[in-house]
Amino acid sequence: MPRIVPPNAGQPIVDARGRPHQTFRAWSALVSRQGIITGSGTPEATVDAPQTSLYMDTSGAAGSVLYIKRDTDIAGDTTKGWVLV
């Protein structure tokens, strides 16, 4: 996962039309992907996420609720590579 560096404080985050600048949009997208992903059931082969992402199974039993995306992909499939923590 890339290091999160905030946008330059001296640069406006929106253009003259009020639309976000590309640098701010890229930063916002990166920050928004840092939260824990939640869902019901295992994320393996169903949830596409960058390496180091966390996933919480809301229907899981004790000891089987938290997963980490350890591998970027398995055989080119980016929905695979999740490991139960």
C-alpha cells in the first residue's frame, strides 16, 4: 500500500468550477480505502482489495471474523489472497 501523503496545503482542492483537483481526488480515493471492509462470509474469491486491506466478516463466529489481504493476487485473480487472522 502506498504511503499516504496529504495534498499540498497551499494548493486549492477544487478548481474554478468547484470540482476536486486530480491530486485531491487521488488522495481521497487512497484514504477511503484504508478503512476496514465489512461483509457477510469470507472475502476469498469475492472481494477485490489492495494488499494489506482488512476485512471483517459480520456473520463470522469467534475466531473467524478478521481477514487480511496478504497477497496482491493469486494466479492473476485480485479477489484472492485473503488470510484469516
